[in-house]
Amino acid sequence: MDATLLKSDAFWSEEKPVAITAAGVEAPALNEVPPLIFFRTSGSTGGPKWLGLSREALLLSARVVNAHLEVDEASVWGLALPIHHVGGYGVIARAHQANCGFSAFGKAWQVHDYLSWLESAGVTHTSLVPAQVHDLVVAGLHAPEALRAVVVGGGELAEDIGSAARKLGWPVLASYGMTEAGSQVATQGFDCLQQPFIKAPIETLGHWQLRLEDDGCLAIAGKSLFDGQLVQEGKDWHYQPREGEWFVTRDRVKLGDAGITPLGRDDLRVKVLGELVDIGAIEERLLELSGRRLKRRGFVVAAVPDARAEHALVPVFDAAVDPEAIREILAAYDEEASGLERLQKHVTLYPLPCSELGKPQRGRVLELLAEL
């Protein structure tokens, strides 16, 4: 779907349902459903689903983000993410809401082409995922002077990468969001750019109410929440409205006056010999030990069912990762890991299944491991 058409007044004023699809993905039949914009999402652990958000919800999110990032009619939003993900679509919504400039990268990701595009289009605001920031840092590229804000979402930006990006002039701002929220729930502000990069806390945006459930997971309420979802029954999809004012996520967070500190997914904590182990924390440690040799899209720790221990923790790498780097990283990890957090022999997959935003698809990884 053409990003320019999605920015038009006609699209935002029409009252009919639309499914934003990726190439090769069949859209569900939108019969007897409200006039929502549907996004396909599967996260990293679940099966696919289609979440529906109203145009009003998306534009409210856009207005709040624009105000937070001081966007005006002279600004230029640059799109370098897929539009069938809410993070990319949000860029279009913000450009429309602010009536400001807009430019789409429109190419396969390549850092030098990306930098040239930023400069030629005069982009002032854009959104990236951590893997893209990593690539810019590794390439040693300096940000163009016109660029004011790079909102980083779709995953956690490691502090060493964020710090290196800041030194190169990239105004990276950590954010926390989800499809269910129409994009961002929290985003760091410009005041953070005057300080060393830290990945949290992240300032909560003003249109959200937040609370913690008894299990430590975050619940959110606000007018930018999704209205409902399409649930698959056999080959058919049926619309199911959201129930209640609050949506309970599976994200564990810490809430404070300064904002949200993400603590990992609740569904990434698994039982090993009767004790909970956080595989997300193990992945973070492997990243730290790698000294930037690993990317998030290059590996995952899989919790494989085990008859004795409940789960065995198997590090799985993409075939493009240097075998010597894997050996060194795992050796360093083994020296410090506790018994419950010990890793089994690693497995290499070609390729490691990942989403377009670089998130390993854990469910698919487990399926492939079961076939070995």
C-alpha cells in the first residue's frame, strides 16, 4: 500500500475497515466489522492476530507524540519502517496530523543509502528499531545536522549502542509501545539528549493511565487502545470487541515518577527444575558479553521442553554469526552462569527466523528445533 495515499485526507476521513498487509500476506475478509484499521501482529511468542484501531485512536497517539517531540509544520517525518507495523504506520499518522513534511525511504535497508536519504529529504524526525541503530554505529556514520529525534522502538536499545549513537550525533530516544496502544506508550524527551544515554526510565505519554497487576505486569487504559481483534475460527475470522477499559499486557515493568522501566516479558520466564529463569535476562547478558558482535536478530535463547528439568535452555544462532565469536561468548557466559541458567550446546539455523523488525520468532524457532 502506498504510504503517500495513507497520508491523504481522504483516507483518514473515510469510514470503512482496512487491513494493512505486508507483501505476500493475505488480508482477512473484513465483513461485518467496524471501520477500523487492522494490523497483523504475532509478537515473538504467540500466533498471528489482527488488531483493530480506530482512526481517532491513531490520530490521538500522533498528536501526543508530535507535541512531545515538538513537531510543527516545518518538520519532516521520515519513514524507514514497514507501514504494516504500527511503528511505521505511526510515522504516517504523525505527518498527517501535524500537516508537516513527509518522506519515505522506500528501499531495502542499507546504512549509507539511509544517510543520503535523510540528508536529501531534510528529515527532522524518524523512527528506527535497535538493529538499525546498531548498524549505523558499526558503520561509524554521523547523523545529519537537520535530524532532531530518532525514536527507537520495537525492542530495547542497549546502552552501549545508544551511547555510541549519541557520540555520533544520532539523537536516539528510547520508547516503549505496542500495537495494542496504537504505537507509543512512553518516549524519552529532548532533555535526555543533554545527558548520557540510558535505556530507562522512559517518560509516560500523557494520554495513558498505567497500573501494575498483582503479578507485576503492566495494564494500560486510554483512548488510543485498540477497539477489538479478529479471531480465527477455522478458515474464517470473526471480530471480537475489546472487553473492559483496561488492557493487561504481559510486560513486567517498574513504574515511577520518571516513567516506565521495562523489566522483560512475563512469558519469557520459564521453569527450570521448579525455579523461574528469565531467558530475556540471559539474552541481555550474552549481548553484553559479545561486545557488539551479536545483534538481537542474530540469536535467541530457546526454552525447549525437557522431561526432567521442564525446560532446557538452548542458544540458537543465525548462520551468519561468526563461529569463533559464538565460542568465545558462550565460554565467557559459562564461567559466570549459575546452575539453573546454564546453557545447552548451541544450535545454528539458516536463517534464524525473525520478523521484519528483527525480532526472533520464538515459536517458529521451537518448531524448527523439534524437527532436528
